[in-house]
Amino acid sequence: MSSEHPDPLLRLRERLDSAEREIERKDQIIAALQKRLFGSKSERIDPNQGQLEFGEEVLGKAEPLPPTHADGEGGPEEESAKTGTRKSRRSKRDLLPENLPVIVEEVTIPDEVAADPEAWVEISEDYHDELEAIKAALYWKRKTRKKFKRKGDRSQPPVIAPAPEPSIPGTMVGPDLMAMIIADKYSDHLPHYRQSDRFLRRFGADLSRQTINKWTHAAAEFLAPIGTAIRQELQEAEVLQIDESPMDYLSPGLGRTALGYLWFYRDAVAGTIYCDWQLGRGHEAMLGILGLGDESASMPNLELIQCDGFSAYKALVARYPDIVLGACLAHIRRKFFEAQEQSPSVIAPILETIAGLYRVERSLRHSGAPPGCRELVRRSRSRPLLDRLKRQILTERDQHFPKSKLGEAITYALGQWEQFERYQFDGRLAIDNNDTENAIRPAKLGLKNYLFIGNAEAGASSALFYTLLGNCKAQGIDLELYLGEVLDRLTLSTTPEEAAELTPARLAETIRRRQPRPGNRGGIERDLETGSAAA
């Protein structure tokens, strides 16, 4: 028997209602795609949006406002006439490092003093500064070996010292230049073909893209022990944050690109980051790094993985139930944010409650609270917000078409809720997975410029460099400085124990003392007092 209503008119009305809901859903999808292509990517709440009247028991105590001066003026801070917010006034000295070198180019003496210097005494000086830069210089770094022959016995063969090993095996490139090439691509997103054009334009050096690619792959092989050491640091983690990002690569024989994935792993406590290249996105791609499937697991301390709602993570814990999943509030919030245009009156209070949760986390981050303290604060201040957020979502669950943007956001949030709530009971967990997403960002920005990876094998090299970049950022050091230091110290005979001493976490303090490093790529040392330059 047919399930349709026997009344033809009611049957048509039902079909019309269903068609209108489907059209509305597709309109929402089109609007979301248009916004993604042409609109702002920011997910910030409009500051002009009215604040809801939540009490301290929900939002927690407000953060204190910056102090004002007794005379009524702003002093070092002033209030913006346009936004009403207080804006710091900073001088040019505040914008630049204190230890920038100073080169005195010219000292000017008044004409009357120059005419009769004995009649004058210097009491002070004034100066005018202009910010300048020293451009990179291409040069040969030569190591000369003298050859000798014995004077009294010409039958003896000449003697010469053994040839030194190249800084990077199989290449003629030095550590500083190689560090610059790697940092320009992976940190500053400058593809090799653009670097090749720059070498020719600035220095007249015809270094082809193929040559630079060859050097980069040789450097990746040379730096592989550092990547292994970083992976060993990661394997001490108890809580991991994981996310993956697609990356195109050339697949010979197909006449097109294929899709691979960069998997990013982050120790939620220590901040160690490791990037792995895989051709697939299933849970099997994680087994090698996590050491699962073997009798001796390489991560025996692993207890919890924080991630988004992707099915691969669910498949992983279904196969290995000893691992627990934690969710990400940023992904939950993003789906509600994308549904704003559908129901702004419904979305606004939900986003404001989420903002209250983030205010609690911001205060914890600024205070540097340890995991135990974070857990206590979250139970007291975040718990009321979590209860309110869940009530808000449950209230709307049956009010919206499940396939609409808001319906999908509600379904996703409730499906992730049990995993998300875990963060309030475990201070090692973050409220979201944004730190891992931030580690992915350089790869996504670089992909917009170089479009794809040359081949599947080259993905491992990119993963290594993104691993080094992520750990350098976590330690607050410059990738180029770090690579120059490591490539200068690393040798073919370096042991795994010695390589472990060269990771960003181990070398951070040494590099931090040296940066910002004045530009001396051309081998020029500057005399800061006289401004003279000595080759």
C-alpha cells in the first residue's frame, strides 16, 4: 500500500513543502560556497552585536580593563574615536628589536666649529636614523688545501690533506644558502621556480629549479636523523592532537595530480610537532606513527587523542579501545558560524556562550596555569557555560530541517558532545585543536603558490621541513637560523644520540640568544662603533 496521503491536494502540498525545504538547503549551500570564495574568512563575532545579559555565574568574571591615568589623559594608551577601544601608542623603537646593529654613516660638525675647534667643547649629540637592510650576497666559501712534494727525494709522491666532506653530501651548496632556500619555500611560501628567477635576476646565477630541487631533497636526506629524533620526542606524549590536510602530488602515468595527505601530530603538553606524509586518509595511515598493530607499541604512554569528527579517528578507537577521543570546540563553533544567515537569532546566543568558554581559556593561557589548575578552573567556571550551551542546542534540535546548515551543526555538536566535555576533566586537553591547525597553515599557504608536490616520494621531504618549521615556531626561533646551525654541525658520522641534541627543543636557547641575527650572508662583519666594514 502506498504511504502517500489519499487526498491528492494534501499529497501535492507535502511534495511542495519537501521541495521548498530542499531548495532552502541548496540555497544555503550556494550561499556558503559564495562566502567561502568571495567573503571574509574570519569567524570573529561582530563587535557591534548586542551582548546578552549573562551573569558571572555563566560567563565568569570579566577581565580587568587596562589602567587609565589620573589626569584623565590616555598616556601611553589612547581611546580610538572610531571603535571606542583602547589602543596602545608605540614608538618606532617599540616595533623593532633593541639589538639591531647601528652603522654610523656620517658625522656632521657645524662650519663654525670646524673653523675653530679649540674654541668649542662638545656637550651632546643628536642623530637621525633610517632603517636599512643588507641584501643577501652570493659567494664561494673556499677551503684551500696546499699540496707539497719532498725536496730531497723526487721519487716520493706529493702529499695533500684529505678533501673535506661537503656540507650537504652530493651538493656544492653551503649551510646558510641551503637554509635560506628551505626557509624561503616552507616558511615564506616562495616556490623553487621563483627562487631560481631571483638568483638569475639579482646575482646572475643560473640555478635552475631542478638544481634547487635536487639540493633540497639532498638536504632532506641529510636532516632525516633530526626528524627521527623529533618523532622519538613525540612518542613520549600522553595526549596527542591530530589533524590531516590534503596535498596534491604529480602521479606519473596518470597525466594529472593525485591526492596525498600531510598528517600533523602534536604533543598537547610539550608542544612537539611531527608531520607525516601518507597517500591515504584512513585510520591505517596513523598506525605507523602511533606504533599500533605491533607487539611493542612505540607510544606506550598514549591515552587520549584530540581531533575533529572525521570517521578515521572513530575507526581507530573502535579497533584500539584503550585510546580515548577528545573533541574540538573550534569545529563545533565553525558549523554554527556558517549557519548564521539561516537563523541569526538562534545562532547569536550559542556563539556568545562559546565566546564565554573561550574567555575562560584565554585567562588560563595568559596566567600560564598548569594542567591541574586548568582542570579546577574549568569545573568551576566553564561547567555552567557547558550546561547552558547544551540546553541551547537541545532546545533547537527538533526545530530545524536536519539537512539544513543549522540542522547539520546541531547534529555534529551533539555527536561530539561526550568527547568535547572531556576537556573540563583533563587539564592536559586544550579546548580546541587550533594549535595543530596553526601548524598546518604554512602548508596550505605554500600550496597556493606551488600548487602540488613533484611526486609521491617528495611528500616525505616536505613533511620533514614542515616538522622542523612547526617545532621552530613552537620554540620561538627562526627556521633559517636553526637550519644554518644544524647543517653546520651535522655530519655523516653523527650518531642518533648526537642528532637528538640538535632538535629545535634542544637547540632553542642557543638559537634564541643569537636572534635576530644581523644579515651577514656576504661574509661581512660590521664594526658597530665606527661603521667600518672589513671583508
